[in-house]
Amino acid sequence: MSINEKIADTLIENEVGFITTVPCKQLAGVIEEVENRPEIHHVPSNKEDEGMGLCAGAWMGGKRPAIIMQNTALGVTINTLATLTQYYRMPLPMLISYRGELGEPVACQVEMAVHTKALLNQMNIPTYHFHKREDAEELDAILKYTFMCNKPVAILTDATFWGGY
């Protein structure tokens, strides 16, 4: 089973029925897998903060949501996370490609990597970092946690998790 299938299966097993995604080369395989699953209503987003708004609507409409995005756009989501997701105690699993670490071929990706974990920490968002394929075994527990306590969680997936740049 591929890592993309494993992630999609785990999302479905945890009754995640709505996922919004923003294009990302590292996440392309899991986005394609989500798109092909009839159990998941997939709505692509133009921007991450728009996607979070869609997830809020899905949650209020009775669906368990998730967002798949890049860390480089985390900055545009801060207001939405604070004044919508956290204020109204909405669970939101965020599967995030963590660009900008060692081996990153695109210089502008590095700057946001320097700030990603600090921003998540400042917002008191539990953060998990997947380095190896085996780390995906934790996804089930992370999803159960976010929906139990109605909090957003960040799952950072770096290039080594996806097989390199």
C-alpha cells in the first residue's frame, strides 16, 4: 500500500468526509488519492485561509473536515485559525508539507520553514512532524485527538517523508 493510500484510508476510517486542498508538488499523490475516494467530498481551494473557511462550513454542516496545504502559506491562515477555528473550537487536521529544510531546492521556501513551528507553537496548536513513512502510523491517534478535543492540529510532512525533493 502506498503512503498516499494509507493516509486516505486513515482519514476515511476516522470519518473525515470533507477535505480541501491547495496544490503542492509534495502532496500531489495524496491529493489525487483523496480526489479519487468517493467517501470524501474534495473541494480544491485557491488559498489556505479560504480552505479553512470551507472546513468551518463543513464542520457546521455535520462533516468532519481536513485541509491539505503547504507550510509556506501558514502566515495567511493565522487570523482564520485564531478567530474562526480556535474561537469556535473546531477540530481541523492540517496535513502540511514542510518545505524549506535541508536539501530544499527553492530558496524562498526556506524563510517560512524558519517560522512554521514557532507560529504553530505561539498559537498553541499541537504539532506533529512526520520524517519517515512509519510516522504515518500516528495519524489515526492524531485524528482521534483533534476530533475528541475540538482543536486544530498540524501534521508537518517533510521531504524525507515523501521520498525527497
